[in-house]
Amino acid sequence: MARSRTASPERPARKTITLPASVGVNVPRKDGRDKVTGAALYLDDLRVPGVLHGRTVRSTVANARIVSVTLDPAFDWTGMTVVDHRDIPGENCVAVIERDQPMLASTHVRHVDEPILLLAHEDAERVEAAVSAVKIEYEPLTPALNLEESLEKKALVRGDDNVFKTIRIERGDLDEAFVRSDRVIEGEYWCGHQEQLYIENNAMLAERTKDGGIHIRGSMQCPYYVHGALQVLLNLPPEKVRIEQTVTGGGFGGKEDYPSVIGGHAALLAWKSGRPVKIVYDRLEDLAATTKRHPARVRIKTGVMNDGTLVALDADVVMDGGAYLTLTPVVLSRGAIHAGGCYRWDAARIFARAVATNTPPNGAFRGFGAPQTLFAIESHMDRIAAELGMDPLALRRKNAVKLGDVTPTGQVLKESVGSHEVLERTAKRAKYAEKRARYERENAAAEAAERAGKGAKDGRRLRRGIGMALAMHGAGFTGSGESKLNSLAALDLTPDGRPCVRISNTEIGQGTNTVFGQIVGEVLGIPHEQVLVHVPDTDHVPDSGPTVASRTLMVVGGLIEKCAKKMKEKLELFAEHPIEGGADFARIAKRWLKERGPLRVEQRYQKPTGIEWDDDTYQGDAYGVFAYAAIAVEVEVDLDTAETKLLHVTTAQDIGRAIHPVLCAGQIEGGTLQGLGWALMEEVRHKDGKVWNHQLTNYIIPTSADAPPIDVEIVEIPYSNGPWGAKGVGELPMDVPAPAVIAAIAHATGCRLDEIPATPERLMRALQRRGA
Amino acid sequence: MDAAALVPCTMQVNGDARTCAITPATTLLEALRYTLGLTGSKQGCDKGDCGACTVLVDGVPTLSCLTLALACDGRAVTTVEGLADKGVPHPLQDAFDRTGGAQCGFCTPGMLMSAYALLQREAAPTRDEISHALSGNLCRCTGYTKILDAVELAAAELRERAK
């Protein structure tokens, strides 16, 4: 049965906990004290004797042949380490899915800000000055700077068609379904780049080790991704590469794949100089050069019945991958699978392509392709509702998936389907019907008053509106991804008898370490504080996979739960009695260590039974389970300035089970505001392929003054394969805000935008076209 | 850098007189982080946009990345390291920890200093006043909800103590 709760922020944590029950309790964060006292050490806070400061020399053109690279002889190069592609001991590539991206450009550059040369010096100011003393001569070539130019093959960036990846998902007889539909409704939707904008910029430190290897520390989500990339780059065996995460100031996907690039650069400089080398990007460089959310164009053609029943879906998705492949095929895959939204279709065809452009490579960002296609389908739902004269909530209610329904990949939804629950709870909590009617009444009255010359006293022409959106989000890796990852988690005992979690999943702010302490504490029946979580360090933790795809708690948490059960069983058999709390555990553990030596238990991922996926046909169970979110956004639009003010947000999200309700609410609130920012203000602008607003002065993210009150309701419909029923929560909140904002603006003004962000400029043009 | 160009600068940092040798171009943030080893204050943009470097200079919230250290010669500087009292966290720090006001933690030191200055001048701020006072400090993790909750909670606790 569904349970529901509001995560009360006032719930005091430190004082009122009754142990050992930890799961479902808002225990204190493991990293909380260090973070609020300033004691937490991020990469740039480390003091390293003899460190050199590294800098990257980057291209200034989007597509060109490199003619020459010259170090200005007038500059004093004493003490400067200079690295180019010829200094690479292994393969010149950033090894991710493919090896198409050079670590340092050699003969060609394919995007602005592509790395060409690396510099390091013990004086940070000298190395900065040296960057402009490197002269690079180019023979410019015509670039393809956006997805349309790529489709037109204005330049060939990849192969003979610029296509990184094509995905086709087909189910049912589409032609027949269109024929029997009462109406055919079409739309085209666009969304642009978005920067993750973690507040700590990318930063890495590399040192050669005495045994001829490399040790890298830094801000990252996925130590084993860097581990893999560095073996290829430096031609080293796995045991000679050590990757260690430092306290990480946010990731959101932005530190999923990019750390292999900056980590590789720091490593090359350390390799050549023999000195520790630190590369800490400033905001300008981070915003200009690192990965972003893929821009997308989604064309949708739907067949619907007059009563609102959805029948046929034909979706054409194009995403801009940038100049190199990075994680693009996987982003596209998630985008394609989510393109049908949270609805039943008798027949569906989803055709998705990712194309190459001469722009910096795009990569992972919370939601990973799904927010783009969900923005499109949810906007399209509102278009259908408008054309049918139906309330958008009623249309969603009529078509939202239920238990037993089938998705476009043929996945039968067998359990934990919270779509209707989150929709109804959101509508009720937001007083949707009442607000919708009231805003319409008030808007009509305001318009009448303005016509009569009796408008608002301050002369402002304001309109209010409310919009909703609904989405489902697959938790864990797509398709056969989790099986291929083959994650391994371990739990062992420290010499003083404490359980220690060993996983490669990283604490990046979401509270991973805290919930792993809760899980182990709960199973062993000991205080969660007694549980240690080892720093993700490839010398000391097994590869439990990357910290992505809302998988850490649901998948790796499940592995750790099993590890804890194994440890409990072993220790209780040994002690010949059940563990009775923390002190008893410590006694038994110490006795074990003394009499039997070290204790380590492991658990490898095993595919739950009944989950099947076919990579060739794109049919089957795309995910073990989906999480569900609905949102209602209320806005006020100033018709003269076209500014949109966010008044209030209500959201209910089914995440299976909240292990730590405050942390879950924190994910939902933070993800919601990130989605609202994408919807309204965050726009990466390019000029000739160069990001020109690469600073926080003009790449605008929401401040506390922009943030609306966000009312969160957590719905818990448990998933049988998640720990205590938990499903992923990290990405889900990103899926729903943008289409709801556009729907609310349309409700307020009658003007529907098909492109985000809904900046005042874009909305003003639309209002003017409509003659408002 | 030419050693002769270094000049002495003395500040009252978190209550202690600290003297450092810096160049006239050294920012307060650089002096705190790299000369005095107080790395609690963070650099998020180095342009005064993000607020992660916020410290108090004579009690006034100040962007230390845009402030020359020499301009603080003879003045009192308070950083996040100075908020706790003999190892006991300030109620604001405790409230941020308890409510989930700190996630990745990178904006937290600056956020705390802006909030501290607000509570110094206003014991019972409204939610709007809090959000206005913190609007120069960017956070990407929380959506700000729990940060505002934390400041309200700390304000209530401080008022209770003052009774």
C-alpha cells in the first residue's frame, strides 16, 4: 500500500533518535559537522608540498587544422613544464565508451576550448601568463555548430552522416492506430544546453607514485571511470593507477565523465615533471569547456480520440552530442525510452538520433536525456488538452499508466506504479481545480479592468496561471547496463571492530554515506554512527559502479544490505547468540578478529529474476522499476516585461521508500529548482561555437530570491528489489518542472512556448506575435 | 613573485591578531586560504557572483574574492572557522546540519556568514527577509528550502537563549 508523508524540515535530528532503528529516520549526516564548520577538505583545500599549478591551453576555433604551435621565445619559460600530445605514454584518448576524443588535440581541433597543450609551474600567476604566450596557428574549416547544421551536414564531424547513435523503439501497428484515431495532433519542442553548475569547479591533483604509478585525488562522481581512462592514457596496469575522491562540491552528472579529462591532464603534467600537479578550473574555464546537458529537438505526432484517449505516438528525437561521443549513446537511450512519457499508447514509434557538432562535448546531467523528451511529451499533452478542450489534469488522469500497463519497449509494469497516486496527491495538495478556476476568473477580471482603463494602481498587467506535469523515471542503468556493470560491494571490519562499507559510490552532497550507515546499522541492529564508510579510493574499495542514474541507493544499497545480512549471520553463528546492540557487536567483532583474523563479506550484483532486455530490438524491461513524479507550478507573468515569477510549487513523488526523508526531500527540492532554472532562465549562448556567457554574471541560476516555496510530499509504494522498498530519487525531480512552468505560463497568458528557457525575451516575442 | 614586493598585513582573524606577508594585489580570500591556511572560505567564481567566499569584515558580510587583503589591515575578519565557540558549533551551524541545509557543503561557509550577519542585525527575520539576505549566495543542491528552514530554526533557538 502507498504510504505518504511530508518530510518535516524542523524534525530535530541529533537529540531525539531512538536507536537502533535507522531506516526511515532523519539521522544526522555523517559529513554534516565537517561541512558546517569549514573543516571538510575539498581538493583545493589540500596543502601539497612542491605542488605545481597546471593550466590548459585551448583552441579558439570550432573546426580547424592545427598548422603550428609555438612557444613565444620572448616569454621566460624557466621552470615551466609543457606537455603536448607527443608526451602521452599510452593512447591519446579519453577512454569512456569509445576512444574518439583525444586527451590533447594533435592535428585537428573539433570544438572551441578543445585542449591542445598543458602547462605547469610552481607559481600560479606565471603559468596563467604563459597560456597567452603559446601561439597556435590554425587553418580554419567550416564548422557545424548546432543540430540543424549537423543534420544538413554543413561539416562532417563524425563519419559520413554526423550520427553518433540511432535508436528505434517500435510497438504495435502505428499506421492502423493513426487511421482509427479521431484526431492527429502534432508539435515540435526544443530545449537548450544546461550547465550542471556545481558550486565547486572541477579540480584534480596528480602525483607519481614510488612504484611507477599514478595517484589522483579530486572532485568526482565515478573513481573507476577515471581509473579506466588513466590506464589507457598512461599505459599502466590497473594496480598502478590509484584514484581517490576528495570531498566533492556537487556533481549533478557534471563530474561523471569529465574528471577523466582533467584527471588525465593533471596526470600528464605530473608524469613529465615528476612533481605533484594540481589543476583547479576557475568558473570561466569550467563553464566554457566542460560537459553540459544535450540540447534536443523533439517532433511529436499523436493520434487521439475525441474523449482524450491516447492511441498513437510517433516521436522523432534529435540530440546534439557535441564534438565527441562521451556518454551520448546512453543519454540518447534514456531519452528515447522516456519519450512516451507516463502514458499508455496502443502503438508507438520512437526514432532517436544523436548527432555530432563542432561544440564542446555534452555529457551527463541529472535526468540524462529524459528531461528533454519528457519536456516534449508533457508539453504535447497540454497541447492535446487544449485542442480537445479538456482539462490537462483530466487528460493525464485518463491516460496515465497503471499496474499491468505496457511501455513502448514492451515492459509490463509489474509493481510499484505510483503514477495516479502522485498525480492525485499533487492536484489535491495544490488545490489545482480551485486555483485553475480562480486564476482564470481573476485574469479575465484584470483584462476587463484594463480595457476599461481601471487596471491595477501601479499600472502592472499581471496574469497568474497553474500548470501540471507528470513523469516516470527509470531507476538504475538502462537495459542490460546493470548486468554489464557487474557491481561488487564489500563490508569488512576495522581493527577496532567497526563495520566499514567499501564501495566506489561517492558522497557528492546527496547523503550517500549517511544512508549507507543507516542501512548497515539497521541490519546489524547497531547505531548508524558505528558504521564507517570508506573513502572511495580504488586501492581500497571494489568497483560498485558509478554514482549515476539514481542507482546508488537502490542498486548498491541493496548490495550493502545483503553484505550486512551476511556479516550478521557470520557473527551471530560465531557468537552463538543474536547481536544485542552496538556494544555487543563490537565485542563479538573484536573476538572474531582476534580468533579468526579479518572479516570481509562481499556481494556482487545479480539481475533480479523476470527482468529481460534485448539491446538489438530495444524491447524488454528497460529498468527494474520506475519512480513517479507529479508537479503543479503556479506563476505570475508580467505582460509588459514578460518576466515570470514563480509563486508556488507542489510536488508528490513516489520513490518506493524514503530511507532518510529529509535527504530525499532535499533531493526533490534541489532537483525541482534546477528544473525550474532550466525552464526559465538557464541558457548557454554560443557565438561561433564559443560559449560567450561562461560566467555566473550572465549564465543565471536561481537564487534564494527566485526560489518559490516547494511543498514536497513523498509517496512510498515499495519496490520488491530495492532496500526496504526504495527506488531511485536523484534524477526524478528534474523531469517535471519545465513542462509545468510552460503550462502555467500558457494558462496565465494564453501563450504556449515550445522552447525553453522561457526567458523574458523569448516570452516577449511570443506575446507580441500574439498581440498581447 | 619578487619577495621585495611583499608587504605585511595584520588582521584580527576570528579574534586573533594574524600577520601575513602578501602582495598589494592579494585578495582577502587568497590571504585567508593560502597564506593563513583558513580554507573554510571557498572560491566558487572569483568574481563576486556566487558568494561562497563571504566573510565578515568588521561584522559586515563581504565578498573576500573582491576585497584586497590590505584593505582589511587593522580590521576584524570573521570566517566560518570562527563561528564555533570552543569547538561547540554555533546554533546556525547546528541548524544547517540538522535541517539538511548543507548538502555538498561548498556554498555552506559563505551562506552561514551571510545568515550570521542577518541574525546579528535582526533576531526574528521573516522568511522573505532571510531569502533576500541570502540571495547573493548561490546554492545548487538544496533549492534553498532547507537553508531558509535552518536560519529560521537558528533564529528561534538564539531568541530562546537570549530570554
